[in-house]
Amino acid sequence: MNPQEFDPADGWFAESVAAGYDSPGGANAPEVVTPVVDVLQDLASGGPVLEFAVGTGRIAAPLAARGLEVSGIELSRAMAARVASKPGGDRVEVTIGDMTTTRVAGQFSLVYLVFNTISNVTTQDGQVEVFCNAAAHLRPGGLFLVEVGVPSLRRLPPGQDTVPFEVAPGPDGGGYVGFDQYDVVTQQFTSNHVTVAPGGPGRFRRVPFRYAWPAEMDLMARIAGMRLKYRWADWDRSQFRAESTKHVSVWQKH
Ligand SMILES: C[S@@+](CC[C@H](N)C(=O)[O-])C[C@H]1O[C@@H](n2cnc3c(N)ncnc32)[C@H](O)[C@@H]1O
């Protein structure tokens, strides 16, 4: 098994990952994508939008297909290469770069960063830079939206550091095991994906992340000159509560 699969150019989303990213169902299912696009279209109020870490255009392409002007920044060439082939994707202006530092031309009504991707930036300084870079792309009054899971620390019994999120035995001895492993001192965690194919080689993918509580992100937003406007538990704009497993937060630039 290869535990890393990190590509120096494309990061954790090299060709081997990009090739399977758009498989039907899961995060690509219309019932998942449409509510996201609905909320983003509403928040954009007709203005230009910018997606940080645009990936293969899962969200950006359908947003552009609705007539919005959409730009994206993306680290992985392998992921970005797939944007244009989607309906609406040929209208998405993609810049290859790091969302902590890369600037694109224009002033945007909305910058958004979905699907837990703020956590791919593994230092606090880097995450602050993401907030500052978002604010630098916004017009006054513009909005920055982040969708990210709440760290599952309340599921950790004392003395343990691992939270399994899926155990799925397959036929003929194959299967899948997924677990997150937390370091509560450094706020680093790894997501671990072990896939065993019957009769074939196994695959162990171990991806590093940094978690931050919603309150820490509010402070990052303050540093970047933004204030919390909305915090929802999901894309249905339901109220964020103690039991919420994720949040969709929106900050407004002064
Ligand atoms: C989970 S995918 C999400 C893609 C897309 N936003 C979506 O919702 O389908 C994470 C993406 O973030 C990109 N990424 C990770 N760190 C990045 C960074 N610092 N700057 C730009 N893109 C980054 C990865 O290459 C990958 O395409």
C-alpha cells in the first residue's frame, strides 16, 4: 500500500484522485449540488463570484450555467483540467495557484470555499491568509462563505485520538475503513481511507488537515476585516446548534 499519494505539483489531488472525483452520486448528486448552488446564487445577488479551490467545477460549473460570472483558483492542474468539460464549465475562468496567496483580477460580490477545504490548509497562519485573500477579492459589503465540518472532538473518549466514520466490509474479504485521527494539542488531524480490493492491492490514503472551531474562524474573519453575518447548520439555512456536525458560515466585508 502507498500511504501518501502526494504529488509535488498537484498536492493531494493528483491525476489518480482527479480521475475518480466526478463519479456519479455522493457529493456529485443533483440533490447535494442544487441546494449549494441555490444558496450561492442568492448570496451573489447577480454579481461576480470566485471559488477558492474550485476543483473539477462540481459547484462552479452549474453556477456559471445559471448565468453568473464565475472565477476559480485551484492548486491541482489535474482537477482544474476537468472544469471546462462540464455544462457551464467553459465559462468558468480558472487560475492555477494557491488560495492563500493567488490574486485574480476583479472585485467580487461573493468568494466561497466549500466541502471542508479550508482544513486542507494545515497552519493557522495559512488559514488566516485564506481569509485575508478572500477579503482582498471582495467589494465592500461582499460576502465570504465557508462550508466545513465541526471537529468531532466530542466523540473522542478520554485518552483516545481516533474517530471511525465508516466501516464497510465488501465481498470476498474486500472493503473500506475510514477514520480521522486528531492531535488536540496542534489542531492537526489526518483523514485515513483504507480500501481493500479482493485479490488486488490495498490502498491507504492518509491526508493531513488542520481543524478550527467556528469561533476561531470568526477571529480570522475579524483580522481580515469581515464580520459574521450568517451561520447555518447546512445549506437549508437551518439553525447552527450544539449538535451540528458542520457549519455554513458567511462573513461580510466592512
Ligand atoms: C475536496 S476538493 C473540493 C473541490 C471543489 N471545491 C468541490 O466542492 O468539489 C479540494 C480541492 O482543493 C484544492 N486545494 C487544496 N488546497 C488548496 C490551496 N491551498 N489552494 C488552492 N486549491 C487547493 C485541491 O487541489 C482540491 O481540488
